[in-house]
Amino acid sequence: MTATTGAPRFGVRAAVHDYSGVVVLREVDFELRGGEIHALLGENGSGKSTLIKVLTGAVRPTGGTLLLDGEPVHFATPQQAQAAGVAVVHQNYNLFPDLSVEKTLLASAADVPRRASRLGAVDHRSWRRQVQELLHRLGVDLDPRALVGALGPAERKFVEIARAMVTEPRFLILDEPTASLEPAAADRVLALMRTLRGHGVGLAFVSHRLDEVAATADRVTVLRDGQRVAERASAGLTTAEMARLMVGDRPQESVRPDTSTVRSEVLLRMHDVRCSDDGDAFDIDVHAGEILAVTGLVGSGAATFVSMVGGDVPLRGRAEVDGHEVRLRTARDAQAQGIGFIPEDRKARGLVLEHSCAVNISLASLGRVSTAGRVSRRRLLRRAEEYRNRLDIRMPSLGAPASALSGGNQQKVLVAKWLASGVRLIAVEEPTQGVDIGGRAQIHDLLREFTAAGGAVVLFSTDVREVLALADRVAVFRHGCLSRVHAFDDLDQARLTALTAGEDDSSAALGLRADGAVPSSAAPLSTPIPSSRPTVRMESSR
Amino acid sequence: MTAMRERPARSDPTGERTPRPQVRVRGALFDRLFVPAVLVTLVVYLSATNDAFFSRINVTNVLMQASILAIVAFGATFVIMAGQLDLSMGTGSALISVIGATVMVDTGSVLLGLGACLLAGLLLGLVNGVVVTALHVPSFIATLGTMIICGGIALAMTNGGVVSGLPAGFREIATLRLLGLPVLVWGTAAIFLLLWWLQRQTVFGYQVLAVGGNAEAARLSGISLGRVRLLVFVLAGVATALAAIALLVRVQSGQPNANGTLALEAIAAVVVGGTSLNGGRGSVVRTLWGVLLIAVLRNGLDLSGISEDYKQVVLGTVFILAASVDFLRRRLVRRRVTPSSAGPTLSSPGAPDTTPGQVPAATGTVPPSSAAAPAR
């Protein structure tokens, strides 16, 4: 048992895995060293998730050898991996909102009895001290008694990481640690990862945000179609090169067409809209053929606004469709006005996961495939087939449950659902979150096609590049209300990031209005909607 | 939603890529045929070991006994598919039988009596539905409440005695036979066909499954959760009334003490059939198999001369086993259809044989080899 000396190493050699005959890993080598940050890149379906499962004991590979410091190891369960010093932070919050931070950490500490117990009962004082030490070591400023449910998204991710670090692993594997975080919060999580690297921990992480990979990772492993296509130092590797390695020769970002499809006709006119109790009211129009991007930080009101357009939450304000005042309180109301809504969490709120893709596609328009209340299964399937071809939805079969599809294809099913119901406006939240690059371009193209045909899209996205790639106009929200509407060509990545982050934009300070007074006419296209409140007052009101 | 309908699509231009819309996933067939296979095996076993089993009298008897449970279970299937529960169907049917019998005895009119039954069932369903949808009381609690209330009213109306002396016309209906089978069995079959059609063919049926499968997704697709849930309870109320009528037909009197555990047995039958208690997945066809399985099993135990007490122990055990088998069965199917990649799904050899093998071994009634056969 003479292990080679040097830095600790953990990885897998020639990992092969298949799910019921479908090969998802083909002889993949992966090695993680102590004190490095190693990014794992690949599109959805490239085998990343499976590789992570193999490394952390959640899945036993069909073939290949796990190597820990050069010695073969076997993990039958995640617990065994943990005991060997390999911990994992899963993508989604697996936290108990009603527990405090310290209790959450306690719940996952396998060796509590040894470390914080007295006669078999938990010694809370000693445990709190240990938690404080741990948080201090991680450089995280958190009250151990705070309830997890009351924490912000970045803090919750800290708790998850701290939870994994309770067992003091030498290797930490993070699945998309920044996926649902806004940029500032993501930066804090990445900073924590660097701290851990400083402690000698080997970190592997998955991310779709290539710029953060370039900024954070020491090495990069790229998977494509279950094979490792590259493993190299990230220094000198541009995000464009990474993207090319991930997708191969396929087209990447979709290209904005030269001609605008925006029409003068106003589809939806909204007056006196309020996105929060203390935010000011504002007016905004949505034109046919337009993609109106709505963006802002968490709590800025941007997401609330899009939910109101889609009927997810009752509209506070008035809405006009085709010049007629309409009710917009429920999703049914919205649908009656030709508005469809695609929520951010497509699994929990968009799809009926257990049901077939065909049924999901027709869910919002069952009346259209039925006669006098009787559904024609033939028509249902034919139309699902039609959208499957038109939108290039990859599914095992029309009858396969929606849960069997990748994220990008699930999103296409949701787009198909609204196309099939014949809506004229789609309100969509984070359409490409967790979607790989190829799927992302396809979804962008779909939204553009929809507007080219006269539809309108109200898009909520915190992805600056997505906003700039798609939007005809960008509505920036701050502090619970609309701050300003920009034409897309006024913006670049840096400026938009600064605007959403709340940087004072002096050129935006126009059209202040007295309290209660509403700008009478809707602002013409590409002219900014007056900002409702001086920035200075907004800051002070917080 | 516009009333516009899609015109039939033009001849499929991309037919060569996907020759035929394929509806079923592999594994689903196994999932669907599992309970029927166990049932068939049980029937074969019983008819081989007991001459009395396939006699006409016994078969009629099994179907008669199954019919009340079946009617209630069919109604309960919709409630459960929508992600709700209705516990009031048992005592509800007892109360409605009392109401129907009282009206018939007092007025001498069969039609009025049947009308009163249906009206009472409708009302019960409406109360359940409104309490659940408007007051947002969890259906378990809401229908537990109405269950107790119904039982109380039934006893108060009769002082605990039965209401007998139904009109002669009603007795004649009850003894009617068509093609050798009692009218009750035909009625149950008709209810089954109607509900099967409702579930499989109508927009309502799809909406019920969608609401049970993912209420949020259904709501955001413009489906009214309140309306679907209310209708489901109304449907269950009507099924309760029909079960009450079936009870009247069978025993020719209003029975305030009858059917105390019927609602729970119906839920058990639904689950044994393979409808998910979580909602969103199921079918009245599955429930039919579940009901028949329970009826045949019960009959088999009767024929074997086992005492009533032990019969209950066996039935309870079977319910638990069936539910655990359902879990294993679903895990098996899920593993086959949802690998993380969306590639074509192939069945994994070896795995399915373990599940069917377990049931017969546990119930001790079915030889394992015969149960495993229909799985593939």
C-alpha cells in the first residue's frame, strides 16, 4: 500500500456507465487534485451529472475504477464516499426551511455523537461553538441560529456548502453551485470556493456560466456525448473556446436578425402597475412582434411584473388588450386574453412530469383537440407529433413522460404548449436556465419566430447575455418598480449589468412625475418610460 | 379559450423520421398488466382447487358482492386521481339508503325514492367540494367530518333500526335478470363504462389527471382547480348515491349501520389497482381489477372456510402488500423510462422478475412461475 506522495488526488479512470443500455459515459477519465478548482463542462446530456454521481457514490458505474490517492476505491453509497473524504453539494436546495443553520448542519453531521454529545444527547452549546468555528473558517458571516428559510439564496448555498464541509472532506463536488443565483450572489459563492481551495480542498464544479469558469477554475474538463473531449488548464482558455469544445461544430448562440419584427400595434397596454407595496405605479406597453426583456435583481419587482402579465399573481393595476380593458387576475384570465405563462421552475410549476409529452403539449388547449368535450386522442397525438417536428423536441416517444426529457426539451414542450393554444403573448421566466448551449440557441430562435409571426414575448431573465441577444427593449426594475426602459442598442453587457445592480444612471433621470399622476400616453417604442422616482429617494427609502 | 378547432393536419411531411406516433413506453405494459395477471392467476388457482368456485351461483355472488364496492371505488378513483380523498362515501351511502328507503316507504313511489337518493348524493358531493375548494379544508379532514355527520344523521333518522317495507315494484326490479346476470351487475358495468369514457375521452378526465399530477402546472395552463375539484367531489357524491341504490337493491331496506368502512375499502381497492394516492396517475380500469381482485380473494377465503376474523387479517395484509408492490412496480417502471439522457429506453433484463415473484410468495396463493410469465 505505498501510495505515491504529493498532493491528494481523487478521480476515476475509464468510467463507463449506461442506463438500461443507453451509454452515457464512455471511458471517461477525470482527476481532481487537492487545492485546485476543477470545472466540469458539458451540455445537458453530455454525462456531467452521471460522472458526478459516479464520483460521489450515488451511482455505481458499469465500468471503470475510482482512484483515491492512486488506490482503487469503491463507493456503494454517498455515505461511503463521504467517509472517504468526498462530499457533494447538489444543485437544488435540499434544505429544511424551518430549521436553524446549526440544526441543519447537525442533521447532516454523521459523527455528531463523537463531537457534540453528552451521554448520547446533543450538546447544543458545544455544537454551536463548532458551527461558529466552521463558519469562521469558511469566512462566512452567518448566525448559527438563523432559520434557513429566512436566508437569501447565496446564504443558503453557503449553508449547503458548510453542511458538506462538516465532515471535513478533502474533495468537494458542486453541481451548478451558482445556477439560480444572481451575479453578485454567485460571486460570493465563488469566493467561498476559492477560500476552500486555499485550505487545500480539491473542488470540482459544474457551471453553464463560462465566464465564471474562466475566472475561477484552475483546470477544465469538457465532456461531450459521454466522452472527455478536453482536459486542460483554464489559463489562456477563452469562453468561446470552451463553448466550442462543449458543442463541437454545432452553431452556438443564435444570431439576432438584422431587421426588427416589432410592429406599431400595441398588444397589451398596462396602466398604474405596482409590483410591490411601496413601489411606485408605472405604465408600460407591449407591442406585437416585440420581445420585451424585463430584468432586475431579486426583489426588484421584475419577476413579479412578469408573473402579473402571465396571470400567475393577480395584476395590481389595469390592463388593456386590443384597446379593451380586461381582467388579469388569474392564469385563466390571462389565457382568455391570449397570454401564456412559462414559469421559471418548469419541473415544479410548468410540466405535469408524470404525464406524456403529448398531453403536456395540449394541456392548455384541450378544447382544441376535442369535440363537444370529447378529446380525440388521434388529434392530440398528431398535434404533438407536429410540434415535435417543428420545434425539434427530442423525446423517446410521444407517450414518454415529460420527466424523461432534458431541460432544454422540457422547455420546448412548454413553448409548444402555448404555441398550440394559439396565444399572442408569452410571458416567460428564465427560459434557458439549466439549458445547454445548443438548446439555448434553439429556444431563442423559437421565441424570435414567435414574435416574427406577430406574437409578443415578455421575458424575465437575469442572464445579461440572453437579454441582449433577444430583447427589442429592456425594462430594468429596481426597488420594486420600473426604473427605465432601454432600447437594446443603447446597452452593452457592462452597462446593463451596472444598471440592474443599481448603479446610478444619470441619463435615465428624466420624466419624474408628481405623486399619483400617471403619464397620460404610453411611451412610444424605444422611448424610455419615465422613471417614477429619483434614484436618491429610492435608496433612502430602503 | 377560443372555440376554434384545429383542422386535421395535412399528410405528415416528416413521416419518414418517426413512422408512427408511439404512445406507450416499455414497462408501462407490465405496469398495466400486473394486477390483471395476479387476478387471473388467483382465479385459475381457485377454480383448480375448488369445484364450487366456478359455479354460476358463486360467480354471480362474487359479482353482486363486488358491485357496491366497485361503484364507490370508481367514484373514489376520480377523487384520488385529482389528488384528494373522500372518506364520506361509506356512511354517506348508508345515510342515502335510509333516505331513499324512507321516501319510498312514505310515498310508495320508486322513482321518487331514487330521485331522493341522487339528490342527496349530489348534495353530499357539493358540501364536500365546497368545503374543500372554498374553505380550503384538506379533503381528508373535510370528508372525515361529513363521514361522521352522515353516520350521525342516519342513526338519528332511524334510531338505529333498518327501514324496510319497500314497495313491491322495487323488489321486482331487484330480482330482474338479463342474460342470467342480476340487474345490479349490469348497472355496475354501465357505471364503469360511463366513468371509463369520462376519464379517458373527455376534457374533464384529462383535467382531473393534470390537477392531480401537478396542480400548479394545471393552474398555469388555465385549468380551474376549484371547478375540477368540486366536480370530482360531486361525482363521488353521485357514486355514493348509486352505491346506496345498489345497497337498497341488494338488501331491500335502508341500512343506517351499513358500509362503515366502505370508503376505506374503496380507497384500498383503488390503490391495489395501481392508482397513485398522490394523484395524477390512475384509471377506473385499474380500479376494476383492484375491486375484482379483492372480491375474488374474499370469496376464496369464504370458500376455504376461514373464519371472518382471520379473513380480515388476511385482507388487511393483502392491502399493505399490494401497496408496497405498487411502489416497487413504479420504481421499476420509472427506472426504465427515465434515464438521465433522453435516449430510447430499453428494458433491463432480470429486474422485473423480482417483483412479481414477491407477491405470490407473500400471499401464498399463487405459484411464482405463473405470475412472472405475463410480466414480459
